[in-house]
Amino acid sequence: MINLAEQQQVETIVAGERPDGASTRAVHGRLEGRRPQANHSLVTPLVQTATYTFHDTADLCAFMEAKMWGGDPAMAERGEYGRYGNPTVQAVERRLAALENGGDALLFPTGMAAVTNVLLSMLSAGSHVIFTDDCYRRTRYFCNTFLRRLGIETTQVPMGDYEALEAAIRPNTRLILSESPTNPYLRVVDLERLVAIGRHHRVKTLIDATFATPVNQRPLEFGVDLVIHSATKYLGGHNDIMAGAAVGEAGLIHALRQSQGVLGGVLDPHAAYLLERGLKTLALRVRQQNQTAQAVAEYLAAHPKVERVWYPGLPSHPDYAVATRQMSGFGGVVSFEIGPRPGEEALDTTSRFIDAMTIPYIAPSLGGVESLIEQPALMSYYELSTEERLAVGIKDNLVRFAIGVEDTADILADLDQALAQI
Ligand SMILES: *Cc1c(COP(=O)(O)O)cnc(C)c1O
């Protein structure tokens, strides 16, 4: 027997609306785009080279003609120099575009390189960008310092306040930037509403969808112009590489690719090879992480020593309705607040709980096979006082639990014994 979701998937495939599902795309990319590989290799060959050779001057001139004026597409696509492209990297870009249902994709050496490259390429002096608070801290920092220094105006609006977002639009606004879900409170942007505002004012929209992955949410299908990922997280999925990605319509990605050749931040082919290997199991990993995170969120919500749980799959989350409408899973990160203990600072109780956990490592990052746990007050905001942290919305008793692929029952048992110790 197939379940209802699978039956619906079969119907859309038969109707030709969607060629295949997330796991098929993760393994193969677009089936119709499958190309023969060198030496009949099944796996994308790792082309670890900095430059590419020309057989003779006529070969060089044929390449230049094709590059400058169009012509033989195979000739125009061949390698010239590593900063302008690499076949291993390009194969992974095609696979990512298929996963996000985008026209094309572009890889970067880190998620932040994707963010900075995109913003530097799309904005110029005198233009204006709007971003939501609760965005990745370094992204906000880049907007407020680097972009302002270059004469680009920036406005930060509260996440979830669409009136404030629309009111912030000026004649020179070029871009609205948000994350969905956000870190650490897993706030979810209403993509339909965001796109409607953007289109009405002819402003491009950009979503950092690192926490969702294309398995759970595909913003381009809602009309968002550009999706960004820190591929260091779920896409790579093994806590062993750093990478970033931008996915969107082919013309926009082409323009970004031209900028990348100048700005210089390209992904190393070996990291791309490992990223492709990770991508093949993306859907399997994310489904397991969704399932464990939902069980963890429900367990914690019912626990007397836990004050509050932030997970978009719980009806108590402020964005539960939006999340159930536009996501097929709610991701592998659960944030929660430890309840007060008499005679002890919240910061210390929370640290004791974290130290009592045995499965997750204490580390920043998320999305890999290993569970990671952290206290944002100490991991990301150590230099601030309790009051200053509260002003940016980070409580001392907050825990961010990034769930890996360990067994759900083991993780629940670990939480149970750690909570019993505080
Ligand atoms: C980690 C992260 C980034 C930055 O990515 P790096 O690969 O670490 O440079 C950007 N956005 C979000 C949401 C992230 O989690």
C-alpha cells in the first residue's frame, strides 16, 4: 500500500506537473539532464585542476569565438581557468538547481561567501535593502557595516511584521532579504505574502533557506527570486565541508557567476565532490531529522522542567499555520528554554543540562549526521551581558538542539536523563 502523500506524488508525476520527488532528484538531479561521464564513471569525476589546456591556437580561437559571440555550446562550456568554472562544481550546481526547482545554481566556498557575493552583485551605491531581524548574525553585520560603508541604505524590520516590511519600501529599494526558518526561533516567513509585496513594488526577494532544505520547502516555487544556502549544514550534511549556494532563474545566476569570476570566491572541486556525495542522501537524512525533531519538540513541550519550546511543527509556535501550509517537514532544529531552578542562575542550570547530554557534541553549526547542542548565550553572544543579550532576544536559558541522524529513541532517552539531573 502507498500512503496518501505518495499517491498525490504519483498523480502529479503522471500529470507531468512534477517529474520526480526529492530523493530521486537528490540522487540523480534532473533525469532528462543526465549526461555521459568521462570513462563511463557512474559517479561525477573529481576534476581537480586549476586550469585547462588548449590543443593548439586554432582550438583556443574556436573557444574564444564561442565564448564571445556564441556558437558551439560544447565549446563555450569547456573549461578555461578554475575561477571561471569546473566540471565537478558545475555538475553539483545542476543537481542543486534540480532540487530547488530553479533554472540554475551557483556554488561558493561558504554560506557567507554566497550572501556577500549576492548582495555585492545585486546592490549599488544609493540603493536600499530591507532585511528581517532574527537573520544570521553575520548577514546582519555585513548589511549594517560593509553595505552602509559602500553607500547602500539598509533597514531592519521585525520578523513576521508584514506591514512594517511594506512600509519600509522606498523608491530605491532593490531587495528584501529574510531567512526561513530563522535561527534560533525557527520563525517562518509567509512566502506568498512576501512575494506579493515584492512583486507589487518591483523589489526582488531573497530567502536564506538553510534551515529548511529543498526537501522541506522550495521558496522558488512560491515566486521568490533567489534562494541561498549554507551548504555547510544540511546539504553537505556530514560536518566535514564548508560551502554555500545561490539558486534562481538562469539569467540572474549567470550575472552572479560573472561577478564571482571577479570577486574570486569559488568552491574547491574536492569540496564540491564531497557536497555531491552528501546531497545524494539529503532527503533520507532530512526526513529522519524531521521525524526526530518533531518527537523531541513534543516530548520537551510536555516536560515540567522545560519552560518553552520553539518548533514550527508545534501548534504553540507563532508560525505553525504558515509552516504547515508551505512546508512538508519542519526541519531538524529545536530551540527551547530550560525552566528556573531555585537558588541557581538560569545560565548555570542550562549549562548543567547541556553538559549532562551524552549524544550531541557541544559545537556551533547544524544539519550534519551528528547531533550538536549549544547555549546561544555562550556560543554566539558570550561577550554580551545578560541584559544586552535580552535586548537582542537571546535568553540565558535558551538551548539550540540541532538533531542528527541518531535513533529517535536514543535521543529522547538522552534528553530524559539529562533533564532528570537538573
Ligand atoms: C551557517 C549559516 C550561514 C553561514 O554559512 P557558512 O557556511 O558558515 O559561511 C548563513 N545562514 C544561515 C542560516 C546559517 O545557518
